[in-house]
Amino acid sequence: MLAKTKVLEVIDTLPDEFSIDDLVERLVVLHKIEKGLDQADKGQALSGEEAREQLQYIIV
């Protein structure tokens, strides 16, 4: 879940006029970053080597 202060910080970075799509895109990115940091704190993240190993089967 996002903190209200983080959402307000995102809104403050937007120009005076913006589209809903711009706002939603930035909020999704913020959410993904926060989720990734939380997973890393819990030890649920892959090391760079583990990620490369898994990606070698996806990237052809």
C-alpha cells in the first residue's frame, strides 16, 4: 500500500495540467518500486546472477 505522502509527492512533480494516464503511470511505477523494496527487505529478491540465470531461458 502506498503512503499518502508519497502519492502527494508524485502529484507535486506533475505539471499544472496533466492527464489521468500520466498520473496513473507514475503511481503504478511508484507502487512497483515500493513493492520491490519491500520484497528486498524481506529477502525475497533475486541476486543479479539469479536473475540472469532465469532470464537466459526467457530471452531467445
